Amino acid sequence: MEQPCSQKPVPKLDQLKAVEAAAAPPPLQPRTMQLGVWQVHYIEQRWHELRQDIQNALSTIKPLTRDLYTLSPILFPLFCLALFAWHTKTVLTWFVFNRILFWVEAGIKDGKFELGTIAFYLVLRATLTAAYGALQHWVPNAEDVVSSRIIDHFEDMLFKWKAKADTRTLEKNPKVAALSGGDIWTAYRSVIDGCGRFVALVVQVLCARTYFSSRREATLYTLLFLVKPAVDIFWRRASLWRKSWVAVSTDADYNRMSALRRIGTRACLKQENIANGRTEYLAREYRAASQRFHQNNVSVSHPDVQYLRKEPFSTIVLAELLGEIHLVYFLIAALRNPARFSLSKLVMLEDNGETIFYQCRLLADLVDQLRELGHVKQIYELEEVREALPDGTVDYPTDSESVGMGLAMRNVSFSYARNETEKTSVDPVLKDISFSITPGQLVVVVGANGSGKSTLVKLLTRMYDCTSGTVLVDGRDVRDYKKDGLHEVTALLPQDANLYPGLSIAENIGIGDPRPEAVADRRRIREAARLGGVAEFVEQRCVGGETDDGAAYERIVDPIVPKHWGCKCDNSAPVCGLCKIYEPEDEGLSGGQLQRLAASRLFMRLASGKIKLLIADEPSAALDPEAERNLFESLIRQREGKTMIFVTHRFGHLTKCADWILCMKDGRLIEMGTHEQLMGKQEGEYATMYNTQATAFD
Ligand SMILES: Nc1ncnc2c1ncn2[C@@H]1O[C@H](COP(=O)(O)OP(=O)(O)OP(=O)(O)O)[C@@H](O)[C@H]1O
């Protein structure tokens, strides 16, 4: 079939790998050094990486600037100009002050003051002060407006991408997964700052040149001013932050102190520690570890502080002396020709040297800022990020006559390795699994912890693709189907019952069928709440037992209240009371209540009428026996037209009525059959687990 011309031909996987391998720089071995308790592992910045980062930054600046301009065509350019102007504050006020000093000195020397000129500079200085005052007020206000528009825009873009990306794609693209609108603004903002500093440096050099009698002298002094920053950047020890580094404590006593501090102060361990009388022991052990640690006199200061402290004494002294070279040259020249000596020039040289040094130092950070900007380049590559699980092309049939979904695995193995090179080193979690489930069957998966039950579910719902073998849906490779179509007919109750924080109870249930009209349908939501067993708990929460449970359904259980932390009191011992503001009054949900809520969401989903496959991964682990029985009975009543798979550790009613039981052990499917067949196997895994549970009730 001919390809539509808008579609690029998709390169083959081995071609892509070859290109990636050719482009990848050789891996660098981290170096190691010991700084006090810290063992620091670091990798020196490599020039080709730096060049790549800067190229990335430069290619990001253009589209980013265009987008920012489109979002805020007036305020954004004004804000940039104002920021540039703001950076010239120190330079221009310093320059005007020096001119005043110069004319006053000339007046003292000549016995005649140029009052007009002095007044001009005084007025200029006052005008500059007022203008910079106005900027100081305007810039943060403008930034507030500009940045929130920009952050919202990129958050929106990222949200759409992240919400849609599956787990595997997020795992393979951690940088994009961690990106936020705030990061993008911060990176761009620091580049504007860097450019502002560059403008200020140029202005400073130009202002300084007006002091010198000849171009030659001006050039010579400009070079001398640059000696100190050059020495600082290229010769002196740069902060650890210029490298990639990680520091871990290797001191056993210091590590033990940290662990004990955490154990002793953690709120969730308080009850256990106090009730079991462990606090004395913990305090004693802490004291002992602390004594041992202090005997060795090892520094715990921040690794960067210790690293800079290790710079040789001779380097520091020589670098500082080289920083004064412009003054030394001026004094020698003045001694040779005292008539050219001027106090205002001396002050200018001193100030100019220092300010140029600091401006250059800050400018050196521009490289880091550009690298940051290079890292946000992915915002323009979201569409190109390859989905880890490529979508299929076949629509899953939505005929209403269906009796459920047919599922099968053929020699399936799977490992959680994240990339091709890892694959060999990570043991598979599923090994050579084969089975078939015919449409409409009720299947129960059992097995010890870690045997691979949940992983099996993840493969059946295409959260991951198998490493080898095939997963079949209605006789066809699951990878052939469009993912959206498959997920539309699947209802999954995951192992961890989750609350959707910041949403009402009604929405937490309604989202099971995420069509807007369904989420707004309070009657259906109540019915789902009743089936899932959450209705009872919601009704208990009605104010004073009133009949109006509508309000209780609208209640937000785990409110998300964005806040900034500014109070000075310690979290564990509040004194100002401010920290308590906006703390949720709600007591939250117990594990069982949460599971009922998740089950209600599942019933909401089943009511959509589209579901052909229901998978429930340990839906009753936190339920009491009565709630468990009610849940299973309600679910089995909805069996018509659906294949049902339950993962469970509880044997009994469910396993007895299952068409198939799959029994897993160490990633293998070791037994398969009905309850009666499996119980007939003496010493069989299923029979052993069943009997172990049964004897507990004898
Ligand atoms: N995201 C993951 N990354 C790496 N390994 C994982 C991941 N999830 C699970 N595993 C590993 O896969 C193995 C099987 O885990 P799985 O959750 O499938 O077992 P399970 O039978 O469902 O266990 P349980 O009964 O405790 O829920 C375990 O060794 C687990 O540590």
C-alpha cells in the first residue's frame, strides 16, 4: 500500500540503534575522592557535551522566544528590556559618581569648580536613582504576569503529554517526565539575566574607556582588568557544581546517627517506638554512635565547601595578587609621571576591577544557564518522543453481541529492564508462560508474593509489552490493536486502591466512566457507591445524620492545597500555629474504605456497558469478610458478556466457582485447572496453599 506523503517513513529499530550508538559519546568512568564523611563520585564536564548542550540551548532559544512573544506580545519584550536596563544599574550609577568625583577633584586642583557640569551629573544621578526605583517596582509585577502566562501554557502542554504517556514511555524518558512549566521559565529567565549581565559588562568597559587618554592605554587597562576573572575561571578551583557529582556518606557511625535520628523522630514510627518501649534504646544507641563519630573528628561540612577549602594556599595568594595587577601598573606609571596621578582615576580603577571581576564571574554561570535551557529542549520534541509501546492499527471490535474477550499467552517472558543493554543483566519476572482464556470465562490467578501475578495483569492490559513470546487478544497479537480501543473495553481494579486527591467522593467514583455526562450523573454514582460498599461510609459522614447525603458525596477527602512554607517553627513542635492553616480537617480513609471507593469506581465503569474484560488485582485484601463476599457477589452478577480475571491470595468461594485457576510460582505458571482438578494433585502448589489457609481455621 502506498504511504500518504505526509507520513515520514519509520526507520527500522536496528537502524535507529546504530545511529544512537554512533552518536553516543564513549561512557566516562566517574572519579572518586573522599571529603570528610563524603565519598564524592564525579564526572568532569566534557567539551563535546558542553558544546552539545549549548547547541541545544541555542536551538531552543529561538522557538521559545517566539512562543513567549506570542503569549505576551507587549509585556514580554518590555520585561526583557527592563531586565537588561536593571542590570546596568551598578555600572551607570558608579560611572556618574566617578564623573562627579573627577570634576570635584579637577575643581580642587584648579581652584575653579565647573558648577554646571557637576550639577548636570548630580541631576543625572538623581534621575537614574528614580528610574531604577521605578524598575525595581515594575519588574517583579511584570514578571508575575508574564511568568504565570508562560508557565500555564507549558504546564498545559506537558500535562496533556504526561497524562497520555504510559509507564514504559515515562520510564524511558525521565527528563521529559520531570520537566515542568516552572523549569522552562526559570531556565529562560536565567538566560535573560545572563544576557543582561553581558550588556552591563560591555557598558562598563565602554564607560571605563572614557577615562583613558589614548586608545592604547584604554586597551591595555581593559586587558589588565580581565586578568583576575580569567585566572578565576581558568585556573582556580571551580565549585563542584560545575561537575556532575554525587556524594554519599561512607562513615558507618554518621550513617547510623542519621538512621537513628529518622527512626526516633518519624511520626509514623512514634506509636510503635513508644508503645514498645524502644525510645531509651534508640537514644542510647544514638549517643554511642555520636561519641564514636566525634572521636574521629571527621568533617560533615557540605562536600562543595570542603572541596573549595582544599585549594592550595599558593594558588589563592597568587591569584589574589594577579587580581591587583592593574593597580600595580597604575602606581608604577604614576611614580614615573606624578602629574598624571589622579585620585578619581585610582578610585575608578579599584571599583572597575572589582565590578568587572564579579560581572565576569556571574557571566561564567551563563554557560550553566544555557545548559539548563538546553535541557528543556524536549518541550519542542514531545511529539517526537517515541512511545515505548507503539500503538497498533487495528480497532478493537465494539460489537454488543460479544461474550467477552479471549486472551492467551504463548511462551511469554518479561523483564522490567528499561533498555536493551539492561535486558541481559536483569532476571525475567515472567518465564515462558502459556495459557488460553476463552471469552466469558472467570479466571483466578493465585501464587506467593512476588510470583508475578500483577506483572501478568500489566501485560494483559498492555501496560508493558512482553520481552519475548506473544500476548493474544481474540486470537490476534495485542500489539496489533489500537491501545485506546482496547482500554475502552477493559475495566481494571489495580492492586493499590488509589484516591484521586483533590476530587470529591462523587468524582472519585464517577471518573470510572470518564464521559462528562456520566461523571455528572449522581444517580449512577450512588448506585455504584452502593455496589462498591462505599455508600454506607459516605452516609455516616452526613452532617448530624441528616438525610442530605448529596453534600457528603461532594466532600473532598484529600484536598490538595498548594502552599508555600514560610513559618519558622519546627514541624514537630508548632509554636506559631500558622503551619496548621489549611491542614485538612478530614480524617482520611482507612485501607478498607479506600478499597470500597475503588470498587465503586469499578462498578461505575462496568455500568458504561462497553466492558468486555474485567481484571481485579487483589480487590479485597483490605476488606472485612462480609464486604469481601458482597463485593464478589456483586461483581459476579455483572459477569454477562465479560471475561473476568481476579488475582487473589484468598481461597474460597471465588476459587471454587472459577473456570480456571492459574497458579504462579517464581515467575512461572506451574499449575492450571479448576479447583477440583488442582486439589486432586497431592503435594501440588495450589492444594498446599489452600490447605495451609484451611488449617488456619481448624
Ligand atoms: N516496576 C517494577 N520494576 C522492577 N521490578 C518490579 C516492578 N514491579 C514488580 N517488580 C518485581 O517483579 C516481581 C513480581 O512482582 P509482582 O508484583 O508481579 O508479583 P505479585 O505476584 O503480584 O506479588 P504480590 O502478591 O506481592 O502482589 C517481583 O520480584 C517484583 O520485585
